[in-house]
Amino acid sequence: MVPYRDKLDKIRLAFPQPVSDRVHDSYFVHSIMRALDLVDSLKSEVPVLGPRQPLDYGAAERARLPDRMSSVEEVTSYLVSYFEGLTIWGHPRTQINVVPPPSISSLIATLLTGLYNPNLAWDEYSHKLALAEAEAVAISAALMGYDPAHASTCVLNRDNFGTVTLFRAYPDGVDTFSIKDQEMTNEAFRDALLRHNAYNRKIYDYVHAEAMAGRGVVISLTDSYRESSYGEPVTALKSFILSPFTDEANVEAVVEKVLEARAKISS
């Protein structure tokens, strides 16, 4: 049987040291770099990490703790495996939702707060980091014209300004200048609305499949962008541009793939 102290020494190796230890600190940094290298190996032209496989919840329900303690290296590989198939929000071919990519500075902040776990509920436990929260609220309030001394943390985007584009594609022969109002307000266009909803789902399926094969941009789909005056949901395609790496070519790729999808569906 392994003596208690030997077990404790091994367990301690899995934690950052509370007192500076150059050798162990180097091991900690190396472990983080190894994790990043493993994730980096999953990157490609496709805007997801590695292969995207079907989820097996049955296998997940059969998961149990292993009989022995795993090493940091084993746990790292295991953790990285969970990122396979995850969307890369900062990828220039990702225009799927309002999820901003993290900056390097924000990742450093996340690492440091994860390392020292400040409790923001009380400045006795977070000390100076409580000031950062107050400063963030004051800065946000000043930007919106509120009195920073009386600001809350509730921010609303009333008019939905930004780089979010919702659009619908239509087959040839449809007057795209008038169809929107007709579908939204005239019940006589119910069948046309439902038919065009299905048409846009086909467009999305094609564009998504092409993007996952590395030949396009991942966009999003909403089954209910709005509801017509007679109670039918309106399907829409959505492009969310939040990555600083997205340029004109990536925007043009969306248009090209939608037009390509229309041609495929019509043929």
C-alpha cells in the first residue's frame, strides 16, 4: 500500500504551487502549452476543431471514475478530446451566432482568475479585483450616457445594431422587393410563406454541408425570425460577423454559396 505522504506528494504535483517554485512553475507552463498544442493540431480550414462526430449520450451515462489517479498529461489529452467538433468562433468562416472570439488579454485574465479564484461576492475575498468590477460598470455606464455613480449592470441593445444580417433566399420569379411585406401581413400568402420557409431550410442545409467540408462559411438558421400577422413563423438565414479575421472574401463566400445552393435546388 502506498504511504499517505507519497500519495500526497503526487497529488500536490497536480496543483500550481502556492510559493514560487521555478521547476514546478515551468512544468505548469509546459502543461498549458502542451494542451494548446493538442488543440492547435485540431485546426484546419473548416471552422470547427477536428472531426465532428455524433454525440453518444448512452456512453456518457456509463462513465465511471477510473480505478487509478491519472497524470496531468493523461487528463490534458482527455480534456482536449472534448473539444473535437467545437465551433471556432474566431474563424473567418464562422458567421453562425453572436459569440465574440476571446482576445489574448481576456484569456490571460481568465487564466489568472482561474488560478487564484477571487470571490467577487465580497471584497474581503477578492480585494482589488472588486475594483475591476466597479470600474467595468462605470465605464459601460459612461459609454451609454448614464451616471456611473448610479449605474446597474443591465445593458440592453434595443435596436439590434451591429454586424448581424438576417436574410431570406427566394427562387427565380419572386419579387424580392414586395414579398417580405406580403408574407408578413397578407394571409393569402400563407402557402408561399411556408413554401419559402422550406426553401430556405434547403439553402441552409447545402451551405452548412459545404462549410463543414471546408468549402464555405458556417452561417446560422432561425425557424422563427419573426411571426407573421396571421401567426406563422418566418424562417431566416443569419450571418453573424464577430471575428476580427473575417474579411470581404469571407462575406462574399456567403453570397456565393447561397447562390450556388439556389442553383443546386433549382436543377
